[in-house]
Amino acid sequence: MLKNDLLLRTLRGEKTERTPVWMMRQAGRYLPQYMVLREKYGFFERCQTPELACQITLQPVDIVGVDAAILFSDILVVPQAMGLEVQLIESKGPFLPNPIKTANDLSRVRVPDVHESLAYVFDAITLIKKELNGRVPLIGFAGAPWTLLCYMVQGKGSKTFDEAKAFCYTQPETAHRLLQMITDTTIEYLKAQIEAGADTVQIFDSWGGLLGPEDFEAISLRYIRQIVAALKDLAPVIVFAKGAWHSLDAMAATGAHGLGIDWCIKPQLARQFAGNGITLQGNFDPAKLLSPIPVIEKEVKAMLDAFGPGNHIANLGHGILPNVPVDHARAFVDSVKNYRHNL
Ligand code: 1CP
């Protein structure tokens, strides 16, 4: 069925001719073709219209030549489906006018029927799979419960998410009720993405690294573990908890097929922590794509040498920055594609 299944074979631990490559947030503002649609349609309109979501999802496949498509959507469609108003403010980011602050506020959130409230996502996936026509696999995704709680409580982006942490520390019972509701919703949501055609799914715990190791286990990983357990026999699962390198061993033990790592840990050390039985994904510093192209080519080689052959998906250590020139993104992808390990 798939003409290029490098990503899926790598996630299953199989040997491949070369390392697969994609970039987190690869459908986005660094692409002029995305900016054209961004001028015309609101953010959630782009997410909720399957034809637009499909068009945007395919852009990096056609323009940059990545080995996988990732659904164009956002992690915040889940809090929205659970009953919270979510706005995206131009150049500022997400804004939730009525965040969760107390146990009383939980009456405003529910575990929705995802087939109803998020039907547009599954329609988009069906359309994307048709348009991809087997060229590359499609990655579905969701936010990790802790990262979603950050926005649901803090109400906007933050460097520290201090109000979200304070909520967990001062109202632990309410926090865990909310985390469990997000978990239950996310399991149904990702199952339905796989049913609709997603070939693999990634859980984004972008703010996992704000928690120390004990809190990460208690507040984040125990919920991620439930999600992985519910999905891992349906499709390969990738867990990306940015900054949570201290728990790579525990994350590997969830049974996930792949673990994302950022650029603040050496590949050799990440491998030592995670063990040999799992695929690692990353870990190019996104800002390094602003270097001259020959530097990008050299640094990509160094990254691939450090990871060694097999069990590695080349990616950035976090999302691509909006000011990256398209030819630099393409140089990153081409450098991976042209590299061969000495076997
Ligand atoms: O056009 C615009 O200005 C909107 C920018 C934008 C885009 C392109 C947002 C708002 N979301 C997205 C798409 C998106 N978001 C994808 C698409 C698929 C892809 O190409 O990768 C994905 C996977 C996400 C996931 C997402 N949204 C995360 C997890 C990944 C990460 O980067 O850490 C997070 C934390 C969000 C929240 C969010 N949505 C948008 C922004 C600007 C943010 C980050 C805000 C913050 O820093 O707190």
C-alpha cells in the first residue's frame, strides 16, 4: 500500500535502507503556500475544513520532500471539544478566556463523544489518506494530558506554566480528575484517528520538561502510560516529552515504539537511558536551520553519525521556527536522504 514506509518500518525496529526524516510543525508559517491560506482563513477554520487541513498537510510533502505527513490540526482542539472556548490570537498564540481554576469549573468540561465533536478531524484524515495515495505515511497526534492541562488552567502560553503547576500542587484531587478526563478523551480521539487512517500517532508533551522527575511521573507519565497502553497494539506510538530526558527509561517502559528527544541531550546518552529496544526521534536544534546551508549539511551528518544506523528518525528537537528559509528546511531533509551509514 505505502510506497515509502521507512518511518513505520523504523518504528517497528526493522532495518531500512536509510534514516527517515520529517520535521515537527512542518506544516506552518515558514511555507509561503501556508501563509497564503493563513491570510484567507482563520486558524480553526483551517483545522475544521477537511479540504484546507488536507491541502496544508500535503504542502511539506510536496515542497520539502519529508518522509511522512503530519495531520494539520492543533493539540487545543481537544480542550475545545471538552467544552472550553479556545481562541488563537494573531502573533500571540492560544488564549482561553475562561480557564479552569477550581473544582467548580470542572462542571464546564466533559468527556465528549469524539466522533461527534471532532468528526472534522477524521474527515480530514480520510481525505488526506486519499490524496497522499500511499506516497508517505500519515502521523496523527494529540497533546499529552499535562500539556493540555497547562493551557486549560493557565489560559495561555507561558514560560513556566506556574498557575498550572500551582493548580496541581494546591488542588491535586481536582487536577487528577481533569487529567483523567483529558486522558479518556485522548484515548478515544487517537483511536478514532487510527480508525480513520492515521498510520502512527505522536503524543506531544511539550511542557513535560517543566516538571521534575517525580512530578513528571505523577502528573504526566502515568496518564501517557494509559494512552500508550490503549493504542500500542493498534498503531506505532511516538512519545515526545520535551526536556524530560531524565525519564527516557520510564517512557521506554510504557511500550511506546518511539521517543522524541530535544537537542539538549547527546544521542549516545539518550540511547543509554532509553535502551536498545526503541526508536529515537530527533534531535536537531530548530534554530540551527538558520545556519548557512553547508553548516546544516555538516551538522546533519554529525547527528546521523551520533545516532548510528537504525532505530532513528531524523527530526528537529522541537517545532520548526517560522523564520527558517524553505531552502534550509529542504537542505535538512535532503542531507538526511543523501546520507548513508558505513555498515
Ligand atoms: O498560523 C499560525 O499562526 C498558527 C500557528 C500554529 C500552527 C501552524 C498553531 C497555533 N498550531 C499549528 C499547527 C500545529 N500545532 C501542528 C500541525 C502539524 C505540524 O505540522 O506539526 C501541531 C502538531 C501542533 C501541536 C501543538 N500546538 C503543540 C505541540 C507541539 C509543540 O510545538 O510543542 C503545542 C504546544 C501547540 C499549542 C500552540 N498552537 C499554536 C501555537 C502558536 C502554539 C504554541 C503556543 C505556546 O508556545 O504556548
